[in-house]
Amino acid sequence: MLVYADNAATTQMSRKALDVLFETSETVWGNPSSLHSVGQKAKEILEDARLRIAKAIGAEPKEIYFTSGGSEADNQALISAATFGARKGKKHIISTRFEHHAVLHTLQKLEKQGFEVEYLDVHRNGLVTADQVREAIRPDTALVSVMYANNEIGTVQPIREIGAVCRAAKVPFHSDAVQAIGHIPVDVVRDNIDLLALSAHKFHGPKGIGVLYARKGTLLVNVIEGGAQERGKRAGTENIPAIASMAAALEESLQNLEANRDRIIPMRDRLIEGLSKIPHSCLNGDRSSRVPGTVNFCFEGIEGESLLLLLDAQGIEASSGSACTSGSLDPSHVLLALGLPHDVAHGSLRLSIGEYNTPEEIDHILTVVPQVVEYLRNMSPVWEDLENGKRPHIL
Ligand SMILES: *Cc1c(COP(=O)(O)O)cnc(C)c1O
């Protein structure tokens, strides 16, 4: 049995998204900037997709900018808000310790340019609060950036309340909603969001395409210079097939949102209950404020990497955190942000399931993971020390 349980890293394209990608590539190959009819046909598809994507998140079409994905959208959002903030003498930015690297690395770059970034602590339950944001806002705050749902542990932040705090203080609010869009309802008006990033490949669309939402009146700077596409804010010939496919994938996800949730949550909850029975383990992040599909566990006395390799050998494709940190020896910055000690954070496992998984696959995971954890613990000198009382158990 092959079980793909790494949907937070990327998802398999849906049949519908694949069909639209292929058909659009074949029939709508014009350049939307061309004035002839082949070009104008492409322009129509582009504007239709913009309208549908806008509608899906409660935005207006002119607030939608197509980008190469979530990372580019995050980069442009942060750099824009920082640039226009600085022009008014505002160089203070508020974010959190457990953002995606697309946000964290952009903020680090801004710090080198003289911005002061305040990284809010994340509670052990994987949540930040609107009060934390309220207390951190200063007269010179140029931007608040808090992710909607965390990619490693799946916790969903109180975005509406945080947005309301920012709106009241007239501070632009950006949210990396890549893990939320297509999985839980997001509405940029209800949530008081000024800038938002989404990415098609996290909801069964193609890779390399995403959206930056920028509320009316929110100024943008270019990160890609060139032609006047996207109202002059993002140069480059638009990837019409991918854009049309993304619109189809998003609509499909939203049409099936409740049915998928009702299917995925019971499977996820079974994972949580089953894996919690493993001694000296813990679920990372709040039990209920989370996206339907993502769970993250720590198991004391083992290495996440060895666990992943053995699971892969048993047909289970999972992750120890984000795809970007796997391969490095540092424990996940997200788990450290929750206050987990290094040793414990090393023994982590992220399982992110979706509507393509089956209850039988969950059974398989629940049979294999406890066996593999026990096997690894039996070979682990750290576990021996824990069992002999030479080191105290933390979990
Ligand atoms: C995947 C992901 C991104 C990056 O999106 P890409 O389209 O792969 O560039 C950014 N933020 C979060 C939370 C993600 O999960």
C-alpha cells in the first residue's frame, strides 16, 4: 500500500485541474497582451480566472495579482508594505516566530535594510493571539504579518481578530494563507486582510502559480521588473493554462469544502487518537483550532529522519516538518517556537492527509508508525538512557 500523507508539502493535481491545464495549453496559447484575436482569447481566460478567484476569497478582480506562487506573493507583500511604510518613517514590522521561510527570510532581508522586526512568541498550543498583536503595535509599525494556518503543525490563527486589531490601528495586515485556502473558508473582507498569499499546488492545482491579493488602495512595488502585465505590478507573460487550472482547482476545493472536511476530520482525529497512545509522544499544536488534514507529533528518543526513511520503506510518505527544512540537521524552527526542547523537536513527524486518502490508509499508518517508533527506540542510546532514568522524560 502506498500512502501519500504529505499534502502540506504539495498535493496531487485533480483530474479537473489537469484537464483545464491541458486543454487551455492546447487551445488558448495566445499572449494576453496581443491585440489580435488569439491574444484576446487568452485575455478573456485570464480575466475570467481573476474574477472567479476574487469571488472565491471575497475580493474584487482588480485586487488579484497573479504570481509564480506563494513565495513570490509573500515576498512582494512584505517588501511593498515595508517600502511604503518606510516612506512615512515607519520601519517597525510585527510577525511571528513560526512563519514559512518565504516570510521569515524576506523579513531577515528587511532587517538588514534597517527595519526592526518583532517576532511574536507562539504559545505551546501553536497559536498567537490578537492581544499579542495589539500590545506590539506602535505608531511606527509599517506592517503586521501572521500566517493563516501553519504548514508544519496545522494550527489556524485567530486571523479575523488580528485583522480587526490591525484595521483599528490603521496598520496594513498581511497573511500567508497558503495552507488555508481551499481547506477552510477564507474571506478577505470578513478577516480584515490587506495582503494575502495563496498557492495553487496546495489545493490540487499546478505548481508555480499563485496569487497576491492586495486590497484596494494598498500600494505595491514590483519584485519582477519588465512589461506592464498585472496592471504594471508583476511583469512577465501570464501563465494562462496554470491560471485557468488554478481557478478550476480553487472552485472545486470550495465546492467540496464541507464534504471534504467531513471526510478528512474523522480520519485525522483517528490519527491523533491512535498516535497519542504511543508512550512519550505528544501532538503539536492545539487539538481543535487546526486545518482538517495536518497533524504533527513528537516521539521522544528517536530521530525524525530515520522515522521518515523507515516509513517510506513501508509505503508511507510523510515529512518531519516543512520540505524546506528537511535535509538540514537543525530541528524545525516551528517546533522550537512552540518551546519544545531540541531533543524532542528532532523526533517529529508531520502527516498531512487530504480528500484522496482513505480510512484503510489511516489503518495502515496506525499499524506501521507505532511499530517503527518502537523499533527505532530499541536501537536508540538516548531511549536507553531515558528508560534507565539516566535522563528525565520530557513527554
Ligand atoms: C507552500 C507554502 C508556501 C510557498 O508556496 P510556493 O507556491 O511553493 O512558493 C508559502 N507559505 C506556506 C505556509 C506554504 O505552505
